[in-house]
Amino acid sequence: MSIAADTAPPSWPCRRLFTIYYHDIDVLNHLNHAAYFPMMETLRCDYYLPMVGSNDPRAIDIILAEASCRYLAPVEYGQVLLGEVAPARPLGRTSFSLLYRFRDPEGLKVYARGRTVIVCFDYERNEKKEIPPDRRQRLAQDAIDPASEGWA
């Protein structure tokens, strides 16, 4: 699914530019499908770390339960993608989903969409925990309808 050339999608709460390097290109001369997952991981840290008040990834109190990506159009060596992340509605008690979108910086074409299911986790007790109230508030404030991006 692509966005029509005259309807740039609205901006999401966290964004970053990614340059496509040679090591991410496959034998078909386009971005390998697996390259999107590290980009989603970077976006996830960019979005979540400010909520925990740290720049240290060891401060993260979440684990990844599921990850998926929909590949919509090929991306070539040297291209620049705008990666974006936003939480999806509804939020669970201990978990939430993050949606990812990779598009050209002008916003005219979407190349891929991703989704991860995140679980808040207490590493000392080795068990899931409720989403902390301050983070729940921020996630709810930033949340978008997943159907608007083609997720049911």
C-alpha cells in the first residue's frame, strides 16, 4: 500500500533519517528485508529512552514480544528513508504496540510499515509489569489508530 503522491501522511511523534548503505543491499540490488528491524530498534530506543529519562539503552524496561514488517516498494543503495514510530491504540495493561513507517523524506511514498508488540518488564523479578502511569499517559497521548496504517 502506497500513499498517493498528493497526500503526504501526518508526522508521527518520533522521526529519524536513515541512509541506505551498501552492506544493507541484497543480490536483487535493493534494501534487504532484514535491514528494517535494526532501524525499528533504533526508532524504538529514540522514542522510549526519553520516557525513562536516560540515554542509556540498559535503562530500558521493555522486551520485544513480536515484530513484523510489510515491504511495499524496493529501496535502492544511497536512498534516504524517513523512519517514524508511534504507539498504536489501544494500550494493554502490561503491553503496547509500536507502529513504524518508512517513507521518502518528502512524504510522497511509503516503502515499508512495521509493528512490534512491547511488554513492560521487571528484569530484577524476571516478570512482566504494568505500564508505568507516566509512560502510559505519554503513550496514550501519542497513540494512533492502527487501521489508519493498514493494521487490523
